[in-house]
Amino acid sequence: MSQETILELDLGPRSYALHIGSGLLAGLGERLRPKVKGGRVAVITNETVAPLYLEPVTCALRDSGFAVLPVILPDGESHKHWGTLQTIFDHLIEGRFERSDALLALGGGVIGDMTGFAAASYLRGVAFAQVPTTLLAQVDASVGGKTGINHRLGKNLIGAFHQPCLVLMDVETLRTLPERERLAGMAEVIKYGIIRDAGLFSLLEERLEAILALETATLTRVLRTCCAIKAEIVAADEREHGTRALLNLGHTFGHAIEALTGYDAWLHGEAVAAGMAVATRLAESLGLCDPADATRIRNLLTRAGLPVTIPARPVAEYLEAMSHDKKVASGKIRYVLPEGIGKASVQGEIPAAAVEAALAAAISC
């Protein structure tokens, strides 16, 4: 018996529903059918997720009258590039997919980003749906319409805004997630508490063990809260001209870590966690964040099994990698910094010496 919460992301004609709960996969087809005019769905997934969930997803879609084309890609951030994207296009073109057909992302953030970008580009735009199977994708990557691939010089530098027509999050899929992936996803959960919701942060402090143990009621509550925050922010600033940038707390530093380590040594959530620790250290040094709050942030990250230090590389290499960040404006990096628990801001005039000191301290501490 499924238990479901439905949130609406209000974007006018591009609005869509977020379905959150347990036991939802079986009803995927009936939820998607009203959103897709054509009769075919290409299910984009990877070699890890396919053995677990491709069959039930395929059955659910076929039960609603869809013909299914499976596209199975290699797993991992290091495959999020043009070559893999071309594989998706090859399948769609050879399968003669039309504008009325749809794509479906079944997997984590990498699969979601590439499927969304393929959908935005193929025939100049087709519908796609998200069925995220990782914690990070459920609370963050699957919601909001950011799609893209990586470049050797930076993360997600090539892509498009393309909103899904449906997002379905079945918390039961998290039970097959490796522990390291589950912990990495907690970085994005913690982020929401820092930037917008002090109550969520306190709940994480109080109920962290239950969440990590995938206690259904608490986990669903946390997912609902995180998704509601993101839906509100995206509805107010779909294309990141202002408030949406707050969702990038830790990402400027984190993306630099990923680029410098070749996109395969660190998981995205691990890099974001370390990036949030650097951002917190920087905010504390500038007097923006109270030391007690900074300590709470670092303590929660550590309790969640996440890193709060960064790889030992020259500070100059970090600065060069960060110079390619998407938030650079007029040649200046804009930093998202916490101003305590539940509030953050975007800062564009940060002394270079303060940034360098925060990076150096995060390496040596």
C-alpha cells in the first residue's frame, strides 16, 4: 500500500507535481500517462540501477500503454560528458523517437542531469520525467530543471534549464543505496537547514540516526521539507538570477574539489559537504556567522559521516578551478555563505586573502 505526498512546483504552464512516498513505482505509468501525448518512453538508467529497478519501471509503464526503450549507461560522474550524451541521442534517433514521446531518468543526479539535457536538446525539446533513486537526487537534483554535463575545466558548465513533467520519489529505492551514497546525499539535506530552515536543522541534529537508518516516517518528512523549500525557491527564481543561488551553498568550493580530483575520487555530496565547511569557515572569519552556529554545522556534517576538510592541493589550484564557477559575474566569484542556522546570503565582494585563508585552513586542519 503506497503512502504519498504531492507537492506542486508552480511555474505557470511548466508547473509539475512532486510525488513523495513509499511504494510509488507501481503507479508510475498512470501518473505519467496524462503528461505524455506519444506512446513511447525511453528509460535512461545506468548499469547499477538497471538490475534493481528497470524491470518494475518498465512493467509500470507498459501497464499504462507505453512502449519502452531502455538505455543503459555506465555509472559515475566521470561519464557525465558529451560521449555519453551522444549514446542517448544514438538510441533515440535509431528508435525514431518523436516530439510527442518522452524520456524518463531512472537513477541519481548524473542520470537525471544527462537525461534532462538530452530531452532539452533532442528535436529541440521533448518531455521528460524524473524517477530519482538516490537521496541526493530526491532532495535536490531531480527538482528544478537544471540539466547538463561536465567539462574538464568545470562542473555542469554545459546544459540547459528544462523542467520535467513529473517527479516521482519512492523512498524504498533508498534501501538499495550503498551507505557511502546515502551519506553523501545528506550533504544536500543539511544544506536546506542551513540556508532556509532552522527547524529542519534541529530535526536533523535530533533524529540523524533514524534518518540514516531510513526510518520511513522521519525520512519522508525530511524529503517533503527539503523539496518544499526547493520548490518555493525555484518558483520564485527559476533561472537563478537571484535567490536560487542560495541552493549552491558549498558548491563553488565543492565543484573545485570534483574538477581537481577528476570527477571520480569524491562523490558530489562529499565535495559539497567539504565545500560547506569551507564556506562556513569563511563566513565565520568575516563575522557573518556566529562561531557557535559554525560549530553546529561542522559537528552535524561530521556526525553524518561527511568530510569537513579538502584535498591537499595548492590554494592557487582551487582558485583557478573556482574561477570557472557558473556564479562568476563580471569576473568575480559570488560566494554563498551561511549567516547562522537557517539563513544564508550571496556575497560578491570577499577579500581574496580571506578566501585563501579559509581554503588553507581547510587543508591543514
